[in-house]
Amino acid sequence: MVSDVATCRRQDDRRGVTPFLCAYHLGLKEGKRANERRAIRGAAAYVDRYTGCMMLCAMTIILLSGMDAMLTLRILAAGGEELNWFMAVLLEQGTEQFVLFKIALTVLAVLLLAIHQNVVLLGKMRVKHIKYLTLLGYSALISYELYLLELAALG
């Protein structure tokens, strides 16, 4: 009977090496870890649940990406030019491809940033800080695009 309990514990025990992508990270399985555990210094520390703040940040980045795509299309209609050569190629294929690819790329990047949020880069900076910086960058970009649209309306 004791061996049955030990076997159950070993099956549920996930203190070993966590794979790059697993069901817990993708939200396919519900886990209990909401914070880092005793992480080995320099090793990646993963969680099963994400805080509301991190989810809000992720959703806002995705929404701002969609807003960026729509504002870019309005700027182009007002006589602007796409400076990103890759996005310019997508725009030549059609606006739907441009918008879908831009949002899909953003969702993929945000997903990877969320999964690896506790990984430490450059000694002190965590990946979750990059996510916050991305949110600030998108906010600044949206402000700039609104400014450009205002200039186009005045001119």
C-alpha cells in the first residue's frame, strides 16, 4: 500500500526538467503553480497559472497590435508609406493577409513571452519585463500613428 502512494506521488511530481512547451504552459492542463518554486539560479522557472496582470498585459498587446494594423491602413490610405519591407510585401498581397499575419505573429510572440516570463536575461531582467516594455512600445506607437493621422487631416 505504501508503494502505491509513492507511485502516485512520483507520477504527479513535476520537479524535474520541464520541456520547452508542455500542456501546463499552454493551458491544456490545469496546474497549481502560480509562482516560481525553488528555482535553480540561472535556470528557467515556469508556472502553470498566470497572474491577472500578466494576462491583461498580453491581451492589451494583442489589441494594440490590431489597432496598429488598422491605423497603418488608414495612414497608407492618407498617403503614407510602409517602412517595414516585410509588411510592405504582405500589403501587396492584400490587407487581409497583412492584418492576419501581423496579429498571428503578435499572438505567437506574446504566448512565448508568457510561457517564459520568469526566465532571467542579462543578469537581472526577466522576460516579463520585456512584455511590459512591449506594451509601452505599442502604446507609444499608437500615439505616434494617431499624431500622423491628425497631421494628415490638417494638411
